[in-house]
Amino acid sequence: MEDEIPQEQKDTIDLDDIDFDDVDLDEIEEDELSKESSFPWNKFAVGGQIGQLQFGDVTNFDIAPEIVFNVSDKVAFGVDGIYQLTRINRLFNGFQFIETDYKTGNLGGRLFTRVKPVESFPIFAQVEYERLDQEYAYAQVFQGNTVVFPTVNQSVGNANAGLGFNNGPYYLALMYNFMHSDNEDEFFDVAEADAAIRNIPPPNRDNNRIYPLNAVSFRTGINIPLGQGNKNKKRDKNKKKKDKEEPSREN
């Protein structure tokens, strides 16, 4: 058992005689300064993308919330959820507008890996796998004062790769879908079989606007970090406050 400090010596200790300004907090271990959660919040970011905004007689709306885990300053993994809304309120048949009630909501998700080859250069490469369950009309058939929308239900897998540019929390990316051609052929095969059953003209494969997905996609998004790289934010805040107060003391 360690020797206790004599009572007479304790009585001689005056806290006013201690200059706490000489204590350098930087030399103290971080774990001794703060007992914060050991969960690495600073490695996570949330955000996502919003695209294809169109409102009016035809409404299109895409949203993809995103969670990113930064393994290092160069490598990150992430997951996106996908929701796509298409709604048609009315169409013009050449003579008049016809009210419609066509609406689809497609769901999916994607897993991706993002690599930044040079930490100081704001360019990254991204590869991902995407799964999307979609319902999409391949034709518009006017029947008197009504419109029929023959649709194809399709579950597609897309393998995408591309390059992106980030500026702070914001990023831009240009992606190419290597499975686009196969998925498009499947879409038209199902649509042509359905059209034969309905006894309507088959969709035109040369009309690129019929198939809902493009081989090349452009994205804009945002990633907001959940935490700071330095766990001891309170220490940094106090140091900044102290630095501001010192000039006023000197004056």
C-alpha cells in the first residue's frame, strides 16, 4: 500500500499556485480525455440521390437513400435503396385530353464499392450490383374515352461501373450498365408475347424511350458524415476558445 500524503503537507497545497495554462492537453491520451462511444461513427456517412424530377400530367420521381462505410480514406462500401414513381394523370389522343389512373412504384437496391486511387485528387471509381423490381408500360392503347396501359413486370439485375467526382459532401458519377442489353431483350420478349395475347401491335424495339432503363446513367448525390475524424471534439472546441481568449488577456 502506497504511503499517504501527510495531512500537514495536504494543508500546504494551494490550487491557486498551480498554473493550469502550462498543462498541454495534446500530450494526454485521447481515451483519458473522453469516454465516448467506441462505435466508429466517423467512418459512416448518409445521404443519397434524387433524380428524374418531372411533375404535371406525367410525373416521374426517383429517390435513392444511401449509407456509406469508409474503410479508409481510399476505399468505401455502401448500400442504396431505390424507389421510382411514375404516374400519368392524362394523355392527349390527338383530339382531346383523356384522364388516366396509371401509376407504378418500383423498388430495388444496390451494393457498391467506391475506390479513390489518389487521396488528394477528387476522382473515384465505383462498381456496383443493382436489383430492381419494376412494372412499366410498353404501350398506350386508346379505346374511346379510356386508355389501356399494357405493362411488363420484370425483376432485373444490373452490373454498373463508372467514374465520379466529389466536392466535399457532394458528388457526381457517370455509370454504365453492362447488363443493359440482356435486360432490354428480355423486356421486349415479354412485351411482344403479351401484345400477341392482347391482339395489339407489338412494341417497336428501335424506340429507345419504351424501355425504362438506360445503359448510361448520370447521378448527383450527397454524403453527410455522421461523426468527425477526431473523437475529442470537446477538447478541440476548448482549445479554440482558449486561443481566442488569450489575445484579449494579453491586451
